[in-house]
Amino acid sequence: MSLLEIEDLSLSIGKAPILRDVDLRLDAGEVLGLVGESGSGKSMTALTIMQLLPHAARATGRVTFDGIDILAAPEAAMNRLRGDDIGMVFQEPMTALNPLKTIGEQVAEGIRWHRGSNRADAEREARRMLDRVGLPEAQFPLSRYPHELSGGQRQRVVIAIACALRPKLLIADEPTTALDVVLQKQILELLQGLVREDRMGLLLISHDLAVVAEMADRVAIMRAGEVLDTGETARTLSEQRHPYTRQLAMASVHVPERPAHRPHGTAPLLELRGVTRDYPLRRRSLFGPAGTFRAVDGVSFTLAAGQSKALVGRSGCGKSTLARMILALDAPTAGEIVFEGQDLARLGTAGMKAARRHMQVVFQDPYGSFDPRHRVERLVAEPLHLAEKRPGRAEQRDMVAHALHEVGLSPSDMDKYPHEFSGGQRQRLSIARAIITRPKLIVADEPVSALDVSIRAQILDLFADLNRRLGLAYLFITHDLTVARAITDEVIVMHEGRFVEEGETAVVLERPRSDAAKALVAAAPDLSRAIAQRLAEAG
């Protein structure tokens, strides 16, 4: 009997069908990859196993875990299973963590609840688990709060919580989405180690076929609530017998059509000169001096009009801090940021308004960047307050309609709310909002990391098309080297606040010189390499 067996599982919420006749099985010590586009039913399958469904949900079929009928189990029995025998790593770490509790309290909480440990023993075990997921005590004491950590560090805390009690089954829902490739490799190796050591079953939900190819023994591919293809990972992904499997594989390695590298103007659009950013640290004693943390350390680079440049590096290396300074949302401690020949630090209110009109941003999480109470028309039109002359109502609607059309959406969408769109469509709305003022520079902070491979390919095509038609310059902040290869002319590798390597994207990523760049390239998942390695292991 398998550790987890799902037979003929169907799920509906109200009158809407979500899952249809899903069949899956997972043995102890096995990794099953669950792959599919957004909305395919992957996460709802996981929530059914955990019995964390909304009240209007109705599930039929059979879900058996370690001999227990999950669908018939009372809530008290599920409370004993959750966190102990079944652990789950949720996709969004900031919403999975309690902002009012320290990370030590949150990791120790499950240990105290399920094992009855005293506070000291629970905190000692929590410390051991946090050390194991790469959060050493010297830098990350138990007294830290979630808001004091980067996105990747918060995700490691969530993994520590899920793995603290060594569960029999771990459900990992996009566990490495927020992590850089080096940390991703470390976390995946950690999960593999737990599978080997504890004979734990791992249900790995991911849209990254390369990650699944490296990790999973078997794979199940879902679409619209159904399992379309399943089997041994390397054989399923290499033979691609189902058309949808072939479609996902092609999207994973998709490279947008871009114009040949063209000479850029002599005067740079953006120039950074020795930019440094220090942050004060807490005082260690009442009368002792306050220390500082240097997040960005004397960096310089130029970006020409129409050029696309990637800024890559590990989580916490200073990429997002630098982006905030470029957007004038934070001020450098030292150095100059010159945009269109003007030092941003010396601009007055009118000058800064004009500068902001010509630079826009696309955030990683499109849903979090929108006010859910407002319609699309108002959200996309937000940057128009920067215009020299504020457009009237009719003109504003025309501008919003045109921006939506340029990103592949319909003008009729302007009367909808953000929750009525898929993740990829919301990211298109973010891009429409960014281009409505006709900027010269767009800073894109991890713009496709949360998107599945098919939507990611569409968004990258859109970025390339806008670059070609509107002559936009891009600064892509990313930990995904696949994105850097696909969409940028040049790449900068950042490590511990400094630039350690810079040059043409293909040259840097194919022949890295610095240790930091070599580590990124070596850790980056590669679908073809992973499949070839698994096929070789299988003989």
C-alpha cells in the first residue's frame, strides 16, 4: 500500500468543477512532481489532502494517507496529522508566517504542540532546524521577525516549520519560487536528504520543469483539473507523448524573438557612479555606538536608451535596494544616480515628477501591487498623475484602452477588478500601468518568477515586443538565469553589495570568471541536462 493514494478525486466549489477524476499515488521515500499551468488544480489537490478547503467545496472519491481516509477524517484527527505526519510548504512565505511572532516562536510552535516539549527544548530544536536550512544563529537569531528577512530567507523559515517534526509526507507548493538558484539548489538538496534519511514522501508542486526533472522520481502533468500525463520523470519529459507535455517543455526553453544587438546612443539614459547604501543596526548596548550594514557598496554602471540589462545575484545581495534607489524610493548614502543627465538627488519636486514619468516599475507580485477595491481603469491610470497635463475622463479611458491593447488585453477589461484575472493577466496589467506614461526606462523586479512556464513565455515575448516597438530600456532584476539569457543584452552579477562581473549576457553566463557567477551558473536548473542525467542513471 502506498503512503498516499488518490483515486477518482473530483472537487467542486459551489457549481464550479475544480478537479476531475484525479488518480495519484506516492510511496514512502519517493518524490512525485505535480506540474501544470496556473489554475490547473495543483494547489487544490494539495489543499484537499490537507483538508484546508473552503466551506463551499465538495470532494468525492478516495484520498488515503498511511491507511487513514482523509475525506472522512474529523477535524480533530486532521489537526493531529497537520504539521506532524503531513507538513506543507506554502508558496507565499509572507502570508504563511505570522508577522507578530519571531521566527523562533513560529518554528518551535509545532514542536511544542505535537511533542509537548518545554520551551527550551523546542527552541533548541528550532535552532537546529533553522541552521539546517541555511539560517545560522550568528546572522539569524530566533528573535528576528519575518519583516526583517528577505523573501528567500522567509521561505527557508517556512520550510523549517514544515520539516521540524520530520513528517511522513511533505507537500511543497512552489517551495523555491522566491529563492535564488544557489539557495534553491541547497533547499532542494535538503528536501532530497530528508526523503532519503526519513523515508519521507515528497509531493513537489512546481511550474519549473527543470526543477521537477532534477528532483522527482515520477511526474504527473495537470491541466484544467485533470491529470493528462503521468509516468517516470525522465521518460515522460523526454518522449513527450502528450501534446500538452510537449507544449510545456517547449515553453520552458522559449527564447523571444528580439532584434539584433544594435548600437546604443553615446549619452547613457541611466548612470550610477559609486553608489553606496548603509543602514543603521540596533545598538548592542545603551551607550555603545550604533553599527551600520552596507547593503550596496560603491557600484557603478550605465544603461543606454533601448538597452536591456539584467542584474542577477543571490537573495540579499542588494539588488532590490539598488532598484529602490534608481526609482528614487530610497536615497544613496554616497554616490550619484544620474537619469537623463540629471542627478536625482538634486532634483526639485517638478524635476522629480518629470523623472518619475520616464521611469516605471513592474513588481514581482502583481496582485500585491494592486488595490483590490479598484477597477482596472483606475489602477492602470495611476501613473497619469505624473503627466504634464492631467488627461480628462474620456482621454484617460482612451489611454487605458490603448495600454491594455498593447499588452494583449481587451479594452473591455478596464471595468473589471484584479481578482477577475489570472496571474499572467495581472502581470500584463502591471506592464500596461508601467507603459501608459510612455517611459524610457522600466525596472522589472522578478517580473516572471511567480508565473508558470507558458505564461512566462508570453510575458517575455511581450517585453521583447515592447522593446522593439517602443524602444524601452529595461533593467531586469532576477535570480532566473534563463530569463537573463532570453531577454537581455548584458548582465551584471552582484554579490554582497558589489558588482563582481559584467558583460554581454551570453559571454558571462557561458564563461563566468568570478566565483559568484560560477556558483549561479552551476546551480541554475537546466531541463535538457537534468533529463540527460536521469536517463544516463537509468541506463
